[in-house]
Amino acid sequence: MLRAYYLVKNNNIRKPLRYQSGNVLVLFVISLLVLLIMASLALDGGHLLLNKGRLQNLVDAAALHAAKEIDQGATRADASAAAVNLLNINLTHSDQSELARAIDLGDTDDNSTAVLTIEYSEFPDPFAVAGTDIDAPYVKVSLSQLSLDNFLANVFSFNKRISATAMAGPSTAIRNCFTNLVPMMVCGSSDTSPFGLIHNSLYVMKIGSNTDSAIGAGNFQLIRLENNSGGADIRTAMAGEENIAKTCFSTGVDNASVPTEPGNSVGPVAQGINTRMGTWNGPVNSIDHPRDENICQGAKVNINDDGSLVAEDIHNAYRAATYVTDNVGTADKSCTSPLTGDIKRTNATAGRRIMNVVIGDCTGESNGANNIDFLGVGCFFLTQSVEQKGQESYVVGEFLFDCPGGGDASLEAADTPGPYKMVLYHVPGSKDS
């Protein structure tokens, strides 16, 4: 009787265990399916995003290239051919092999293939395809519905396809913007490079006391940079600290975009600029304001009362060509021929004597604070140290070449005269362009 009761009870215990083993199997299958889905999302999703980014880069480059060709006078056919050629070049890279298989550019007809479309418009917004008789500087390049390889996506009957569109064309007028100017100005006479100046010639970048000013009485060729005011800002800018705020200038006739800074500012000018020549006086130091590795100087170049350089002194100046020659090599050494200075590689920074200086039109200006027409910016080589004395506080530099700024679009909706650059535009309806 007891044995029979035990067998019945034991049998009742085993039945739920069999039911539970079936539940575990179902749960295992569901978990495996979830893992496959997650793996597919990770593998195929990452693969899709990677190639989507690569495809966007391809059409961006093609659109910019075609827009540049149009800007330089090419026909639409030539610009389209240039875009297709650039696409082919970029598709030859090994990391573009999958896209190269998906993009067939072998039969381009009328700016398009089965996957490629190149269109031109007179305006970026709205982008309306222009007739052949209308100037259309804006280019839109599209690559559509490209099939990609699948990894686990086939399990779920999912096919990966990607598309990309880019539009490029001329920006609105560009303003010349800088963050690394010294607050001085050289007088020029033309708004095209070299602005009426002569390359490798010496110029006065700032005059001293008792010298006739080309700008007007009370001005010593100092200018006011964006958000700068007073001697402390002049000192730090002369020492080469990047200006906190970007300074932008307009172009064109009567732009009056260079504000002058009246006053001689003898101390701040000398203290700031002489750090480049290895002299630290006042609130400057060799850590934040290192010297140039080459501080060689020739005989002092003097100036006349009218602001011109003394002719017989010019040939004794230390020149940029000698600076380049002397800098060859790595060991510390003395200068080739100058009267003072040395060449030192430690605790020094190369190129500190090369400064970005504004060039302006100084004609017809009046006394006190006023605004000068901006012509450009030149790179000048600092010829010699500056004396911290009123009459001797002039700065001499050698004009080397034009120093263009980075350039910011004016953001004016109207098409205005002035320099511009090729830029990418957002394509309405596209999340990636």
C-alpha cells in the first residue's frame, strides 16, 4: 500500500518537469532569434551607416568639383564629365570597392545614369533645373538606390539600399576674417595683390613720435582689432596671442572697415613685439610669448621725418632670405653676418618673426579715430627690435607675400559683389547633405 502511494506521487512530480523542459526549449528559440536580430542590426546596420557616410563624401566632392568647373567657365557637359571623372577616381580606392561594384558610371547620358543624376540650377533654393540657355552655377549630384552586400539581413528578407545627394555652388560674398593679426597697418594703393607693395621690400608698419602720419594727426598706424581696447590688448596682440574675437573686414570701394587706434602706445608696442626677438619687459614672459629661434639683426634701419626709411640703411638690414638660409640645420649657432642676435633651437618657436599685418588705403583720412578702407593682409618679416622711446618706437618689416584669411560668408541673402568660395548647401528633404 505504501509502495503504490509512492509510485503515484513520484509520477505526479515528473509530469511538471516534462512540461517545463518544453517551455525552456521555446524560450531558447525565442532568445536565439532575438540574438540573431541584434547581431543583424549591429553588423548590417553598422555596415549600412559606414557606406552611407562614404557615399555622402563621394557626392559632396563631386558636387564641389563640378561647381568649381562651372565657376571657371566650363560648360555643363564639361562640369558633369569632371564630376564623373572624380567619382571614378575616388571609387578606385580599396575602401570603396563595394560602392564601386554598386555604381555603374560606364554609360553616362545627359548627365545621368541608372543611379547617377547631375542637375544645375540658377538658385540654390528653390533648386529648379535650369534650361541650357540660363547661367546655372549651382550643382546637385545624386546617387540613388545602391544595393549593398548583406550579412545576416538575408535571414529577414531585408535588402540594404542607400542614396545620397549633395548641392554645391558659390557662397554669398566673403568677408576677410582673421584671429592672428598684429594691430598695425601698412599703407597700400591697390585692392589686388600685392596691394601696390613690392615683395621683399622694407616698409614702416608703425611710425614713432614727430613723424608725419599718412593716416592723420594722432594716428601712428595702429588699428583696433575686434573687441580690443587699450594698451593691454595691444601688448598681447603684438606678442602674438591669438585675438579672442575674430576680426573681419569688408572689401570693395569705400568699405571703411579698418578702425584706427589713435595714440602711440610706446610701451605696449615695444613690450609685445620684442618678445619675438627674445626680450621680455612688462607683463609678458618667455613661456606664453616665446622668442623666434632666429633673432639675428643687422645695423639699425632709421626713418626720416616724413615716415620713409633712410635709403642708406636699407642694405644693412637683416633680410628674410638670410633668415631662411641661417635656419638650415639643427644645432645652435651664431648668425651669418649681423651685428647682434643668435640662432637658438631650444625654448624658441620658428616663424615668430612672420606677422600678419593689415594693408589699407591711407589716402584722404582725417585726424583722430577714423576708418580706413581695407585692401588686404600681408605677411611681414620683423626686421629689428623696437625701442621703447617715443621717437624711436617705429616698427620695420619686410613684405613677403599676401596672407589671405579663412573667410566667412556674409550671410546676406542678396547676391553682392565681392570674393566668394565654393560651398556645400543643404538639400531640402535630405537629412545628410
